[in-house]
Amino acid sequence: MDRPYDMKLPADVPWLNDAEALALCAALEDAGFQALFVGGCVRNAVLGADASDIDIATDATPQQVQNVSKAAGFKAIPTGIDHGTLTIVINGAPYEVTTFRTDVTTDGRRAVVAFSTDVAEDARRRDFTMNALYARSDGTLVDPLGGLPDALARRVVFIDDAAARIREDYLRILRFFRFSAWYADPAHGFDADALAAIADHLDGLAQLSAERVGSEVLKLLTAPDPAPAVAVMERVGVLSRLLEGAQSQWLAPLIHAESMLDLSPDPIRRLAVLGGEDVAIRLRLSKADARKLDALRALTEHAMSAAELGYRHGHATALNVIALRAALFEAPVNMGDARAATLGAQATFPVAARDLMPTLHGPDLGAKLKELEARWIASGFNLTRAQLLG
């Protein structure tokens, strides 16, 4: 039986004032069905965080959802109808509606589900207690499994038996660390039962595709401070299974360097400091991200000055490299380097090839341009065209 709380979500939660979402809930409720907001939007509202997606759970079957939507003039798209999910489009806005489900069989990657009319059964197939929260359209919380205290305390805890939840889907190992990085209170540490179960099921990670692993790792590394979570990943053996040779010890210094330079979280910058072999392949990075990772690693090891980094590679890349160097050398950020990088990024070499022609041409012309450019950079970009050519 579900547990409604006297506590309601704040009235100013954006999705509780979303006219289209409320119209969809009203249509289902008027037809005699339940319509409950679920998952991330509810969890984030409890935690006071923003939510990007609005998901709705219902005891209506997919066909009944389709019928209700058609009668209300909404467009229903069967995006995952075999698993009970339809995307309902109202005034151009999409909303996922999923029938309550229970798992019939699982194999560590996929589940065969049966539809249910019991919200508690639906809740038990989820991963963490903080993700098994629901809310009615008036904001009243519904907590079938008693997960609200965990959410309020920012504890990431598996539902019921951690080992059983992991065997249902081994991606939950990575989700545990991602949710810990984003939502957990570091003062509580990490749930001991979860860590023990994870350590016992490391072999299951081999069943996951590189795309799924890469997506989770990038989301984890986008958290404001993923260093504690990654350190525990290394301690229990997860990090080495994902990225052979990777080490977490420089991630916390990088986070500090980022704060000094006012840099936003960047998962590729953070991957660069973790190291490891064949990272782009193991995480199936996009070509752009793979190129960025290779460039950051190479430039971090190069002796190029901060000013030249800014001039040749742009302000953003230069600051990334400055942060990475500080972390790897476990040294304070040199703010003078940051200013030099800014200056370099704004500088324009004042000499052009035509200034040296026709006196010079071919390889001699190229060599002279390089020589003058090196002198100009060494001067702090102060030498003028006349001084360089004089």
C-alpha cells in the first residue's frame, strides 16, 4: 500500500505548474486511473534541485493511455510500448507515461516485465530508495517503500537487497556512484551494504556495452565534485575494471584547481587527469571528445608556456591545461599563468608572409616567420610589427 505524506512538495516546483503535464494527469484521473509523477523530477524536488525530465507512472495499460490521450486530443507515440512506455506530446511538449511494472525475469542487462496496478510493485523494480518516490498532481508525496527519509538525508541506498538489485542490471553499480556524486551527503560516507555487493559483482561489469559505461562515467564526472565517489570506485575495484591504469589521486586537486580558475565541470578534462589506457575505446567517446582528451593529455605534458597555449590553442584549452598541470604536480594554480593565457588568446601576430616577400620565399619564408613569431611570443606579445621587421 502506498504511503501518502502530509508533506507536500513546494507549490512553486515548476513541473507542478506545468499546464500540459497537469492536463495529462487530469485526463488519466478523469478516466479512473492513477497518474503519479515519478523518479528524478520528484527526487530533485525533494532535494531542492532542478529537474530536466517529467515522467508519469500510471496503472492504466499502454492501450488505455493511448485511448485516453486520443480522446483528449494528445498525440501518443509508442516509444517503448513493449515496456509500457508511451511519449505523449501536448502542444509540442513530450511527456513519458509508463504503466506500473514488475520484473518477470532479468539477466543483468535487460528485464522482461509484466504490467501491474500496484505502485509498490512498480517501486520495487527501481534501483535506489530515493528514486522510488512518487507525487500526485497536487504535490502530495507517495512513498511506497519508505524511501523519503533516505532522500531527505541524501543517502544513496539500494532498494531491499543490494546484491539482488545489482544482478538485475549491472549498470546499477555505476549508477550508485553517479547518484552518490550528484546527490549524496559526503558526511554519511557510502552505504556499506552497497559497497560489499558491488565488490562481489565486479565481473558483471563486463556485460555492459561501452556506450552504456561511457554515458554513466561522463554523467558521473560532470557532477560538481565527483572525487569522493571516484576514489571509492578505485578502492572497491570498479575504476580499474572500467579504465585500466586509471588513478583517482589527482582528481581532488583538479577540482580545487578548477575552483581557483572558475572552470565549469568538464568530464573530458577530468578524464584526462584520471589517465588510463584506451580510454576513448573503453568509453566509446565521440570523435570530438576523443580528440579533446588526446590534446589535453599531450599539451599537459608539453613544455609550452601558458601564454603560448592561449595563443595557439585558445583560452579554454589553455585554462584546462593549467588546471591539469597544477593537479598533476599537486601545486597551487599560478594565477599569473592564467592571466598570460588570457593575453595570449587575445593576441594577433602582427607579421604576415607578404611582409617578407619577395625577399624570402619557400622554406626560408616559413622559417623566418616561425623565428619572428617565437621572438614575439617570448616578448609577451609586446614586439610590434616594425620592431620585428626592423
